[in-house]
Amino acid sequence: MYSRDRRFTVEIPASELKKIFSWVLKSPSEETGGDLFGVWSDGQDDLENKLCIYHVSGPGKLCRRTPFSFDQDVRYSKKIATYLSRQYGLDHVAVWHSHQSALDRPSAPDEEAIWNTMRSLAINRIALFIASSVGKRKDDDSSSFVINTFLFETHEKSNKCWPVLQGTFRILPEPSKKICFHSDEEKASLEGLAENLVTDKDINMIDITVSETSVIGSLERQL
């Protein structure tokens, strides 16, 4: 009953979601990725997993990527995770990466990597966002990717792995918690480790179309 009735919902500001699309569109021939920070909120019946995202980060300068794989810069990931935890009480709750194909679900290597990460960190749940390319018509000059999200979860007592569960989206117009750096030096120390910083101009150029289980981001011309 538990595995059949489980539910997974993600709340995320549109501006944070557009950051993912911007980074993906800047790496048209290789996979890219990053991390998501927020908090979990459980329903009263213990079957609902609600994830509230407040900040999305991109690839670090020392990341490794190919057309078929992405490995985050661990130094950057740990440093920004520590900062967001201390300053804002946010947890590292999810990871994201792109697929340079129409594969809109976790691949077998994706699943193996996530389960191994959960065991190494001794956590019982984490989300994965997959950004995959959308097939284009011959007369379509836009670049489009679709994002889907998936919950990886183990039973807290038995440590049994539940089936990977696709989530639904609730897009917020504005962030409920504004993440900002306290000084230019602090921003340089953290975001200076990032490979590609996303600007407000980049974000504003992305159009998103939302359905219950996925979000499509489109750009009429390359960033």
C-alpha cells in the first residue's frame, strides 16, 4: 500500500527553474548539472513527500562532463551546501543534470549513482531532476528542454528501496525566501567557483510551459 499510494510534489519558483534551463542551453553538446537546496514537508498520512526548493546551483569549475555523463565539482557543491545550511537552514535535497537526448527518465547509471549517494550520506530520500531535449520540428528555430523530477526513497526502518516515483510540479511566481550573499567577497568566494553564472538577462529570455508532471523551457535563440 505504501509504495502504491506514495505522492511526490515539488514547489519551486519559476526563476529558479529557469536557471536550470539557462545552464542546459549553454551546454548544447554535453551534459551539465548542479544541486537544489530546500526543505522537505511531509503530509499527515506519511505518504506525501512535498519538496520546497529555494535555491538552484549550477556546475562548478572543476566538474567533469561528456555528451553522456556529468560529475559535479565536489569542492563547489560542499562549499555552497555548507553556506546555505548555516545561513538559511536549507538542506541539499536534490540534484539535477541534463540528457543530450530525449531520455526523460533516470538512466540505469543515474539510478545506481543516486542509490550509492544515499547510502554514503546515510539519507533516506533525495530528488533527481532530469532535463532532456525536446524533438524539434523542421520549421522550429527554438531550443527546448523538458524537466521531470523523480523521488528516490528508502524505508527508514527496513532500508528497503521503494520504486522510483515521478513527481508533480507547483510553480511559484516568486521565491518565498530570498537567498542573497552578505558581501561581494562572500559572493566571489562561493559563486566564483561556479563554471557558468546565470544572469537575470539569461533567465528572462527563457519561456516555460508547465504541466502537472513536467516543465518545458524554450529559447528562440541560443544564449
